[in-house]
Amino acid sequence: MRCTKCHNEATIYIRRHNTAFCKEHFIEYIYGQVEKAIKKYKMFEKTDKILVAVSGGKDSLALWDILNSLGYNSDGLYIDLGISEYSEKSKEVAQKFAESRNLKLHVVSIKDIYGVGIKEIAHKNRKPPCSTCGVIKRYIMNLTAKELQYKVIATGHNLDDESAILLGNILHWQIDYLKAQSPILFEDEAGFARKVKPLYRISEYETSAYCIMKKIEYILDECPMSIDAQSLRYKGMLNTLEKDSPGTKEQFYFGFLEKGKNYFIPEKREIKLNSCKICEQPTTSEICGFCRQMTKANLEPLNMKEFILRLKDSNGQV
Ligand code: Q46
Ligand code: ZN
Ligand code: ZN
């Protein structure tokens, strides 16, 4: 098979586009797709400071590498969830990546701050680990971005992730989530850093291929708590459809963004944001979700804020 661009031997075939690329033109294609996403949704500019949420997996490391290669001003944030070996290994991979490219990586270790990891906090709260984890990660990302003056938080969600989330939201008619599902969030809401997903046009297969071609080492294991995740089942179903009809995921998700989403326009209602009575972060209640969870688990929420404030003067690690 020949590269569609230069007619040299191709190294990758992208079925949904019926296109083959050599290494050089595949990388160029990836950069083009990411630039297209950034421009279409006005995610950020070259002068903006971007905080990339890095997990050590292929998508977040590919994203960080792409943004860096395209000349965007990006630092990384690794949240150590204290999930035994998985967290240790993924942190090492993220740190190695940052060092190899001379990039700044902020590390926030929940276990170092509180002496317990996500699993124990969830257990104390009698909540599923992933819902506890979601609240804590969102809080840390937002607080870090605000305190360290990052304009945007970028996450590595790809086309497979977004189409699986969409399928789940439709199957359960989660109208509020459908209204909010977008490659950009909190465009102009005070108190929250803008959140963007520059990889939404790229499939999981393509981010893996990108990492291999750019020799990016990443952690292959999934978080051990994701084993039963519903989203993995949805991904499996979409993969079956994609196999028979290449382009299904793209048509499904892009179609939703272009046409379907118009049916789920959020009402223009004023959301009144308060300052959390404990940590002063924005919340719609009196006490934010993070402080509620930590207090319930007998942990001091303000320790997190103090830790992040100390990151300000350090070189990524306290
Ligand atoms: S939410 Fe759940 Fe993930 Fe947190 S506990 Fe692991 S699987 S990491 S994206
Ligand atoms: Zn080529
Ligand atoms: Zn709070």
C-alpha cells in the first residue's frame, strides 16, 4: 500500500478515511486534525498557558507531545491516585516523558497528602471509586489551573472515548450530560478553568500508532478500577459497528456535534455560584463536592489547597 500523499510505502491505513500514510505524513495528518479541533472550537492560542492532564497512558502523552511539537505552551499535571503499582508505574512513565523533553510536570499525590489513596477514600465515603475519583480529579485540575494561572486544562479524550460517552448518555437519556457534551467546556464561566479535548477527532488506534511512531513510552495497563466500567462495554459495541462499517464512530459523534446537539441546547438560566465555605472554590452549594467528600472521610480538605499553593513556587514538585 502506498502513502496517499507521497506515494512512498505506507506504514498505516486509516479505514474510516480509506487513506494510507507513511510515517511522516501520518504525523502531519495527526497534527492537522488537532489543529483543526483547536481552531474550530477556539480552544486556545499559542500565547495561552495550557495544563495537560497526564495519566501516563497513550492518549494524554500523545496529546502533550503533539501540543509541544506544534509549539503550544504546555505543562503537565499528574495526579497520583495512590492505586498501588498502577499509580507508581504510570507516574514513572509520565516523569520520564517530561524529563526527556525538558517539560514541566506538576505532581499531586493524594497518598502523600492524606496517607490514603482513592480506593480508601471511596470506601470511607461508601461511594464507588470512580465517582470519588472524578470529583477529586476535577477539583485538583481546576484548583491547579487557577492557582498556577493556566488558562486551559487539556485532556486526552479521543474519538473512541467521546463516542462511547455519547452512546451511554443516549442509552440512559442523560439530557443534562447531552447538553454539556462538547470538546470545550466552561468557555466563560467564572471560577472554572476552560476544559478542552483536542484529540476528539483522533481514534484510539491512531493515538497508539502516533506513540509508536514517535517512540513514546506509555503505560499499557488500564486503571484496575476500570475493569467493570460501563464505558468499556460501549466501546466494545462501537468497535463491532465500526468493523462492519468504518466511520461509524465519527459519523455518530461528529453528527451529534453538528446536528444532534442543537436539540439539547442548555436553557439560559443563571447558575448562581457560591464560594465553598471551607476552601472558597466555586460551587453551586454551600460546600463543594470535594470538601464534602473529604470531610465525610475524616480528611482535611484544606491540606489539598495548601499543597497546590506550594506548587506555585516550586518546579513542579513539592
Ligand atoms: S475514574 Fe475510575 Fe478512572 Fe479514577 S478510579 Fe481509575 S478508572 S482513574 S479514568
Ligand atoms: Zn507520505
Ligand atoms: Zn470546598
